[in-house]
Amino acid sequence: MVAGIVSRDAAESHEATGNNGGVVSATTIRVLVIDNDIVHARTMGEGLARLGHEVVVVGSGGEGARRLEAETFDVVVTDLMMTDIGGLEILARAKRASAETEVIVVTGHGTIPSAVSAMQQGAFTYLQKPLDLAHLRTAVERAAAGVLLRRQNLDLNRRLDEKFGFEGVVGSSPQMLVLI
């Protein structure tokens, strides 16, 4: 299958390097784009990479599923109808891998029932093809903003726990447990 990473530093590159092993910083957003129309997938990926995100582009649901098992992504953009693994299965796998991952479903075969189903299963949003790249970018930016806020919140909570937490308290007597 065709796979590639498009980054802000290499918007024209389509080599799968995986150089950070799926580790994200406090501000880096990793986006996985899955579409069996690889030209469309690369176009979406390049448009998103220009926003400064690290983007991985794959050309099948199967390759997308493998990437979700092996790497961490903040946002997944997936086609609904693919020849091997469909977008709703990708949505389910992404949420199993990390409940924090936001999934954007795109389709050229949209129906109200499929949109409702995707949203009920946890999709961040549902977009119809042909895509307006500005709408896709806006959706990814909104999803990324939520991811970054949750990440910052977790980091702040961790730092508060380190500074003021009870990790150093020793004892399990009833009196000590009341204090904790």
C-alpha cells in the first residue's frame, strides 16, 4: 500500500519515515489521512501539513488500521467507503486505540443515516466530497484545538499533583486515609 508522511518541513515528501515513533509534543498534532483514492488523500494531507501538522497519508483502510495499532494520532481523517476496511470500522479502531483521538469522516456517498451513524459512534464531524479544503482545514483545526486543550489540562493536572499531591505520604491507617 502507498503510505507517506507529509510534514510542514517536507510538504512534497511521501516517504514513510515514522521518525518520532508516534510520540507527540505538547503542541504537535499528528493527523492520519486514510483514503483509497491516494491522490485525494495526498491532496488532503498536503493541505493539512501546510497548517503545521505532522500528517501521515495512507491509501487503504487496512494500512490505516495498522498505523492506528502502531502509532498515536490526534486526528484521523478517513473516507467512509473503502474497498477493504470502511470508515466506520476505522472510527471504532481509532477510538479503541485512544478515546482522545478525533475522527473526521469524509464521503462521496453520504446519506443522512450514515452521517447519524458516524456521529453516534463518536465522529468529530462528517464531511461530504467533493471537499472544500477550507472546510476540512477548519474541521481539523477545531478537532486539534480540543486535543491540545485536553493535553494541556492533563499536563497542568500532572504538574499540580507533582507539586501539591500526596504521592509522598506514607501510611494506610484509617486516620491517614481520611486526610487523603
